[in-house]
Amino acid sequence: MSRPIRLSLPSKGRLSEDAIAFLAACGFNIYKPNPRQYEASISSLPGVSVLFQRPADIVISVRNGSVDFGITGLDVLTEHCGPNGAILPIHAALGFGACTLNVIVPETWNTISQMSDLKRMQAEIGRPLRVATKFPNAARLFFVERGLGNVTFIKAEGTLEIAPTIGYADIITDLVSSGQTLRDNRLKLLTDGQILASQAVLIANKAVLKDNPAVLTIARQLLEFIEAYQRAQNNVSIFANMRGESQQAIAARVFSQKTIGGLNGPTLSNILRKDSDPNWYALHIVVHRDELFAAINELRTIGGSGVVVAPVTYIFEEEPPRYKAMLDALR
């Protein structure tokens, strides 16, 4: 008997909370009646079982095919994806979990501000620099590309900020969001020491996508709603009453303005008034949220009244661009 299609999410922490909230906003509510359970379901995806794992385990599970889809951080994916191309990132910008992986040195290293300065510091110390890191693969590649291939990497877990103070490492590479923890521990970033910029990504097992049509269908549904939701977040829907001798005449007034053309033009329909005046029309447009003030002023300029503004939940295109990109990658 075949197993259900599996989607793995982070099991705890901010990334877990944000992933669950993001999927709910996209129309995929997670049903988990017992918070201690490590399995859940999505009513709008009845063939999908949701699992909860550590971010690194998500990458490993998708890589070996025991899980079909996963949401994890790009930093973790970069570190654990492996060399065989088994994982396909199908959406690399989910818009939450943002942070950067950086090279970090003590504040007392006053003359050290960029990566090239580390060669001089290494010469002064008279031995290879010791780098504590949770991401040795990504860090090693970054250092080698900058001519620092002879440093010593110390794989570490937990809090790294204390490493230079207690002496088991000279510098660290770690994830940074606000930077407050670094300042509290008298550490600083190098100006050119950003290893990568990370955020949450949606990944899938490439072989399963090729071989299982049901998994491909779920991939399309996920991408369809995620992209429609993200596209809608920067837009608002505007309704207004317009008086004019015809739809064409009102459309001409709309197109004479800069902002209120809508996605592909305005939608106009007759208003059935009590006084039977046939020259009233309802106008509907979608505009960028940043242009709302300008749009309302333009509508007033051309005679719009009774303006109503509403949020937009989804904007669907004919085909999700990332789904098309996924198909191209599978070919």
C-alpha cells in the first residue's frame, strides 16, 4: 500500500510558527488536534500528511525521498542538500524566516573590518584561525573562495557567541537577524563577510516529482495558492460609482489617469438605480497598495463617488510562473 504524500514543516521555534501561519494565509490550514503529535493534516489537501521535523532533518528526508515536500531555511538547505541534486527548490522566496549567515569577529579586533584582513590576523597569531560554525560546508567554501583555505573549522551547536570569549575559537560564523545579540557579546560583522542571505524555501524531491503525477499535482496546488497569495499582498481592490453616457466614455476618463488602469483595465457594470437613471456604472479596479492615495484622488478627479477599498486575498495568473519553472527544471 502506497504511503500518503508528505509535507514536512519545522517542529518548533519561530520558523515553525511562521510556516504554519503562512500556509494558513495561503489557504492551507494545518489541523493538529494534539500539540504533542508530530503528524497533522490539511483539509484542503486531503491526500497530504504533514510531518514536523528539525529543519536539517527536513532537508535530509526530502533528499532521501522519505518526504516529498518540505519548508526549511535556505541556510539549512545549502548546508545539507548534498551533491547529487536530489532536492529541487520549487519556491525560494516564501517571504519569512529572513536572516543572514555572516563571518563574525570580536569587537576588540579594531584593525579587522573585512575578509582580507583575516590573512594578516592569521599571520600575527602564527597559526590557522579557528572558526566555530554550525554551517561548515557553506563556511568552508566561502573562506576558500577568498583565499583562506587553511583555517580550522570547529563544528559546534548551541550558542556560538561565547566561543571567542572562552577561547575554543577565534571567530564564528552564525545567523544574524537584528544584530542585537552580537552587540551584547561585543562581536561585530565584517563588511564583506556575508556568506548568504537566507529565508524560508519550499523544496521537493526531484525524482518523486518526475515519477509520481499525484505529487506533481500537489506541487502545482501549493505553488498556485502561494503565488496567488503573495501577488495579492501588495494590492487592494477598489469599487466606485461613476456617472457617464457609456462604459466606453468612463473607460476613456479612467485611462486618462496615471494610476487607476487596474491590472488589465477597469471592470464596469450597470447600476440598477431606483430612479432608473441608466447613466450610472459600478467600477472595479485593482491597484498597488502604495498607490492607493493617488488612485482615490484620481477617481475623485474623474467623478468617482462612494469609493470602497477592500483587501485582495489571491490574484491567480493563467499558470504559476514557478510551476512552469519547476517543469522546465524537471525536463
